[in-house]
Amino acid sequence: MPQATNDQMLNLLCDTIVSMVRRDGPDLSARQLAVFLTCYLRDGAHTVRGLALELKVSKPAITRALDRLGELDLARRKVDPLDRRSVLVQRTLKGSTFLREMRGVMAEASGTRSTRTERASASVERLSSRRAG
């Protein structure tokens, strides 16, 4: 992947996170956000054990992230009725709303970033044409 594309993605991530932090709402750590997004963006049932394997972190780390997500009502845990040793992670209405807001913030940040990039490119072109002329 070209370097500019990587930088653009990092800038979009930065703009999105900064916008989310400035909003009046949950402020998630990177680990909490990774658990949240994995549960909401990947289909299928999610368990503490499965999340730990997928994210390559310990089960206690997943449990701590889920504790915080539970406090914020962004996800909840439920004992699996088919295997009482397993804990399922469930989505919540508030979590779905948070994801929708995050998508909006990211779309806005992407539009703002594109506009800034276009203006910067236009400025560079004007300077280049002045020097050439």
C-alpha cells in the first residue's frame, strides 16, 4: 500500500478519535474500542474466549474491556444457555447508536480531510504554475 494512503488512513483515524474524544459520550481505550468494534462489525456469536483468541490478548484483558463496555451499556454479557461455562457478548441499542455516531464522525472527518487535501493540492499546483510561468 502506498505511503500516502497509510498516512491518509492514520490521519483519518486521528481525526475520528479526536472528534470522538471531544464529544460528550464514552471515551474508550484502544483495547475497549477493539473489543467493541470486533463485536459490532464481525458477524456471529462472540465469547470472551473467542475475542481473546481473535485479538490475541488474555481473557482477563477482554473481561476488563467488557466490564467497561458493560458500565457504558455498549455491550453486555450473558451466560451461553447451551454451554453454561461460556459467556456470550451481546450488542445493545446504545452500542448500535454509538457505532452509528462513530460512522458519522468518521464520514465527516473523511470529508474534511478530503477537502483539506484538495485545497493543499490546489495550492501546490498554483505555486508550481507561478514558478513555471
